[in-house]
Amino acid sequence: ESAAAIISACQHPIKVAAAAHGGIAINEVFKQFKNNPDRSMQKPGCLLVLGNEEHGLSEDVLSVCRFHVTIQGIGTLESLNVTQAAAILMHELISWSLQKPPMSHHKRQSPKRK
């Protein structure tokens, strides 16, 4: 099977493709789930897709990934190797997954005392 077919078959709702240029910041992906009104819902699974350093990801693979993320560099940094990019993105994903969900807007009612 092709990589795109395998990615399409994955059940994780967040499919993130690391793109060298033109993607959004990874925290923009997380914002969609931060203020979810259903507080009982667990954080969804994520599939992180990285390509090789020379050719990146194919158009077929990019087309099946809902989000394209780019790590913003500072100054003249042109690119990262795939290991560096994977480490940064996995750190962000793990940090996000370990955060506690915000408290519900609904107050719990205390049982009435007699």
C-alpha cells in the first residue's frame, strides 16, 4: 500500500504533516481542542508524518493530512534535519497531551445538608 493509503486508514483524528514551508505553528493545531465544550472527551490521538530531508513529503501524503505544520526558525536558519524536527514536534505533542483539561464552566452543586 502507498503511504497515503496507510495514513488515510489511520483512526487518529489529528493527522499532522511536517512541512518545510507554508505550514502553521503546531500550537495552532492544539487550539482547536483546547476549548472543546465536551470536557469529558479525552485528547484525541495524533499521527505525525515526516518526510526525508531531501524531498520532504509527497503531494499524495500531504493531501491526506489535515494539518501541515512548520517549525518557525529564527534569523538565517534555513532548515532542520528530520531528527531535529521530529524531536521538537514530539516534545510539543507530549507536552500538550500531559496538560490537564480546563475546569468545566458548570459548577458542581454540593449535596444539601439536613
